[in-house]
Amino acid sequence: MTAKSCKISLRIGGAAVTIVLVVLAARGQSASGPASQTPKLAEQQFKNIKVLKGIPADQLIPAMQFIAASLGVECEFCHVHEGRGMAFDKDDKKQKVTARKMIEMMSAINKDNFDGKREVTCYSCHRGAADPVATPIIGADLPTPESPDKKPGEAQPSFPPADQFFAKYLSAAGGPDALRKITSRVEKGTLSIGDQHSAADIFQKVPDKRLSIMHLASGDSVTAFDGHSGWMAVPGRPPHMMTEAENEAARMDADLYFPIDVKTMRQKFTVESGEKVDGHETNLVIGETEGQNPLKLYFDTQSGLLVRLVRFAETPLGRLPTQIDYADYREADGVKIPYRWTLSRPGNRFTIQVDQVQQNVPVSDAKFIPPPPGPPPGQPPAN
């Protein structure tokens, strides 16, 4: 993996996951191999693995992404360039040696103080900075916590059950009959990352199939999900077959009937007051299932439409959040869909603005089939 491709994996890879997904329970088998094949461990697939031994090989890069997001850095912070790429297996940089010690320290803290549960992570101290803040802030720089909405002893506000919010959302989106009449959707629009803009094409088809193509200056970035498993490709790299976490997100984003199916995506839902989203008051519905990460859904108190979704991907070192804000809802063939969505992850953010929508048009299943595998990729970060 080159330095460029490393950065793309943090930015475009996340973007793709969101566009197709996200999200985002993973019911499909990862396309990286047959279900009966035993996954390789990190130390079996990569060189010079010392403190992250025993984790699945496909979890190594997500672990590196969690470190990068927690410290606000890129691959070059710990790894060195060699020729045209990165020498991930070398230990030339002090920061890499320090990172290993910090991972061991974090693991020891959790083992000795929290019964092995992951309560402390890299972000607990770093908070997005390479150097953790060790001295309390004073004066004008001291952050002021928000005042609580209720006074001490005041009763908690009561909310209707989550089913009422799901019903209002479904009705606002057009209702189940109108939604089920839609069997395909083709969207054309613009991808914006900072001040850079590229054309985007998105294809969806029931059941749960989605393809997004971002026409970047360096070539097309592609993400696809065939209803069971997915794949991603960026310029100059062989296709990446999605992990279970990536498949979970991709299935969620590929669901044309999401307003119908959302209430089945977790077993238990609680309701509380949500934060303002783009000036809109919201109610927050939190979905939980034992053994799965929570799913947070923010519904506009007036329209009932979904304006924000937050989901989490598990890594060996901590959870990585993905936030998707939905806006510019318009009616298309009897259903209301967002013409703009913004995906935010630690360290990156992008927006898709749709200009054209066609529904119930032919979309070939061949679009969602991954290309043949390319040559073995270069070594990812070693730790």
C-alpha cells in the first residue's frame, strides 16, 4: 500500500462505505472467501506484528484507522516512505515504537481495572491530538458544559414509544405501498470533499443491491453490494472485499425500503430528546441488540423524516462512528427521498448532492459483480 492509497483508505474507503451502506446486522458472509475458510490472523498475513497478534487480518487496517482518528494523524506519522510506497513493516520511527507501548498500556489498564472490558481507548487521552493534554485548562479556554435541560429532582420527560416515530417516518416517506412500488433507483449527482467536486452515479435495485461510482480526477472509486456481500475499488488498487462490519453498513444503505425495515434492525429501542440537526429539532431513537453496536436515529419533530443516522464499526482498539445527515427531501414517484446526504467520520467528511433521479428503470445485476482479483496488495501498517 502506498502512502496515497493509505490516505484513500481512510477517506474514500469510508466515503464508499457510507455511500453504499453503511451500515452501517451483517447477515451476509464476507466475500473474501468461503464461509468454511478459517480467516487468517494479522501475524499470519502481515510482517512484523508484535502487539496486535491474534486479531483477524482484516481488522488490522480498521485498528490503524482508529489510531489515526484518535490522534488526528495520517499513516506517515508512524510509518516511513521507501521508494514510491510505505515500508509499513519497518520500525524506523520512534512514534511507531511508542504506539506499541501505548497499545500495551491501554490493554493493561482495561485488564487490571475494568475486567478486560474496553473502557479506555486511544481517544480517551488524545482527543484528536497527537500529544495528550496533561495540564488542566484555565481561564477563557476552559470548555463550558451545556446546562442541563431539567433542574435537579425534576422528572425525566416522557416520550411516545419508538413505534410511533417509525410510523410517522414511514408515512412521511410515502407509506409502505408507495415504497414497495419502487424496485430500482438511478441517481446522478455531485460528490463534494472540501472544495473538490466530482460527478457521482448511484444505482440501486431490490433486494438490497447498490453500486456507487465516484468519478475522481485520479480515476473511478467504486463501491458495490450485491445483497449478500460487497466490494470496493479505488484507482491503482485491486478490489477490496468488504468485511462483516462493512457489509452491515452496505446492507443498510442499499435498502430501498429502509423506512419500512428500520424498526427490525435492532431488538430494543429507547427514545430521548435529540440535538438540533441543521436547525431542526429532533427526537432521538436508539436501537440496541445484545452483541451489536447501537444505532442512533434522529427524526425531525415536525416532518417525522429521518435527518441523521449514527452507526458504529467495531475495531480491536475501539469504535469508529459514522454519521450521515439527510437533507433536501423531495417527492419522486410518490415517495420522499433525500437529495442530499453528508457523511462524516473522524478526520473526513463528504457530501453527495443529487441532481437527477430515475426510478423503476432497468438495472443489470451484472453491475454489482466484483471484478477479478488483482495482484496481492502491498503490506498494510504493521504494529
